[in-house]
Amino acid sequence: MLSQLLLRNTRLSLVRATSRSSTTQLSSSILHNRLQHELHRTHHRGYASKNKVKVKSTSTLVPGSKQPITDPAAQQEYTKADKAMAASVAWFKKECAALETRASGYARPGMISTVRVKIPEQPDMRLEELATIGVRDGTTFLVTLYDPQNIKHVESALYDSGIPGVVPHRQDSRTIKIPMPRPTVQARLEIFASAKKQAEDIRVQIRKQHTASLKRGKFEKHSIELEEFQKLTDRHIQEADKILADLQKATASSK
């Protein structure tokens, strides 16, 4: 009996050991298979990510209503308007430069060089075509005529030029001296007032050009053309305003 009991216990121990071994092997096998499966999936995910097509973001795309002018006829009209507006601003800038010189009190040949001189039986001529224009001590013009016979016509033209402070004095048969007095505060205010009026005239010219361009273009409401032409008009008006503001600073600081 004892021997049979021992044999039975031995068999049970072997069965349990075998069962534990099988369970361990099965668990290991399952774990191995799961690891292989995960590695396989990871490999394919990595491969797919490398070959994934990149989709361009639409956040940087410009809507059609915001794109620059593309119509050839509209582009041509835009260029034409830009040139006309720029020419008006350039003229105003030149005028303001001359006014600033006057406000400074220093004599510059350009202040009188373009004075128109009327000579009988001849076309009007600029002063610089009839004489040399020099400056003495920065405050006095010396005008020397090529032909002494024109001296009285030049004197008349200088008187009629409307340039403040211009009073010609004949030195000899062919030389005229023109002292330029330092401008008073009131004179500088008048200079700026004159420029302010010119600035408003320039704004009117720019707006007229804008209206004419839109009339010729017949652009649709809310179109990019209307927007771009308005931007063009605003830009040139701002340029004129800046020129006027700079002149105001210059005339205010002149002493």
C-alpha cells in the first residue's frame, strides 16, 4: 500500500510539473506571437508614414478676391493711373522744395531761373536762357544778361513774378542785383498756406484720375480691381500729405 501511494504521488507531481511547463511554454509562445505581431504593425506604420503624401495647407492660400490684378486691360489702366498720379505728386514735391528754399531765406538760383520773360516779337523765354544767375553771400542774386537790350524786359518779369521779396536793382547795363530778405513768421505762414492749397489741388487731381480709371474699366462691384485702384489712390494721396507735413516742419523751424 505504501509503495502504491508513493507511486501515485510521484505521478501527480510529474503531471503537475508537466502542466506547469506546458502552461509556461504556452504563455511564452503567446507572448512571443504578440511581440511579433506588434513589431510587424510598427514596421508597417513606419513604412507608411515615410511614404505618406503631404497635403498642402490651405491656410496660406489667397482667395480670388484678394489676388492682384490679372486682367491685361485692367493692368494697363492701373499702370496709366499710377503714372498720372505719380506725376502730380512729383510736381507737388518740386514746388514744395522751392517753397522750402524760400522759407529758409537762402537764395537759390532755382527760385528765379524759371521766371518767364516776355520779349517783343519772340516766344516767352525762361530767365536762365537769357542770363547767368549767381548768388552772393547766400542772400543776394546777381543776374548777368547775355544781351543788355533785354534788361528792362527781365526787370519787368522779375517784378511780375509774384515771388515775395524779389525787388530787382540795376547795377549796370547788363547786371541786376536782387537782395533776398529773410522771411518773417508771417511770410513763412503764407508760404505754407500756398503749399496747403496746392496739396488740395493735387488730391483733387488724383481722385479725378481714380474716377476716370474706374469709369473706363467698368469693374464689377467688390472686385479686386476696385480694391487695388483705391489702394493706389490712397497711397499717392498719403505721399502728397507727407510732403506737405515735411514742408510744415521745415517752415516752422526756419529762422
